[in-house]
Amino acid sequence: MGQLGVYFLHGDWIYVAATDGSDPNSGKHRYVVRYCARIPDAKGKLLATIDKTDEVWFYGGSSHPYRMAYEATATYPLLAAIEGVDGFGFWAFQWWQASEKIVWYNERSGMIKFGPTFLGLRDGYHDDRLLVWVTKHLKVVKMEQVASSLPNALLRIGETTSEIYRLCTIVNLNSPLTMNHLRRLLLEAAEKKDSR
């Protein structure tokens, strides 16, 4: 019985993620890929509509994720909160290829080791939840004050490039101190609301 999986094309290469996590080159599975390319409408008609039951996520990571800095990976969950999307996918936590890991498990000792990439994702996720709580639920700080292209925003959104890509991201998250300033601002705002 066939199972649906995930794949993407990049140039002349096809990347496949087996549903059981095995190495696609092992010959264990047979892969059949079908896709349809949608051509943008000349008049701007949307290729697909999004309704209230849909979830919108974004994806990122690196071909060598263990080399990514703490701050770079903390950006992913924070961007999910800033953009108001439902989540993010990250390549890769634990994979068959030695360079595609940010968590290492030793079966003999039962020890788990985390790299800075994992810690950045973890802390960024906690900050994401705090940011959503203070800006969306408590409504004591506006998102634009915390994260926007405005010059006085704590997290400044701007355009940057990486490899062949151009993207909007947090351009000043270059130190854990910036994350500490973010936490302090949000927690102080929540405390003021609570003391009223």
C-alpha cells in the first residue's frame, strides 16, 4: 500500500523524505512522484484560496543545520508569530545523514546531546508564545512596536539574501542579548497589565 510523503525539486535534484525516516538511497522503497505546475494568472487571480480551516506554515533550515547559529534558528518561530502563520517546518532535527542533525542520541548510554541550533529553536519557540500572548491575547503591546520595519522596533524586519534567495526576516537578531531585551519588554508589559 502506498503512502503519501514529502518531496521537493531544487534545480536538477529531487529531495525525498521517506515516511519511516529511512535513507531514500537504500533501495528499501520505490518512489513515484507526480506533480502539477501552476502558472500564475496574468490578471492576478489566486492559484489557490485559503479558508479558515486551512493552516499556513513556512519552511526553512540548512543542509548543515548543526552549523547554524543560535540566533539564526530562533528567528524561525519568532517569524511564525510575527507573520501570524500556524507554524514552521525546520530541516533537520534528526536524520540519517550525520551532517543533518541538531540532536544526537547515543543508544548505548541513553544520552541526548543538543547543539546551539536546537537551543535556538527551543528558546525562539518560548519567545514566540510570549510574543503572541502579550500582543494578541493581552493586547498591551502592538506587534509593530515589537517587530516591524519601523526603525524603533526591537526586532527589525528587513530584506536580506542567502545563497540564491531574497527574503524578509529579522535583520538585527544577532545576539542572545536582543532576545533578552525582547523578553524583558514583553514581561514588563504583561506585568503592568496585571497590576492595573
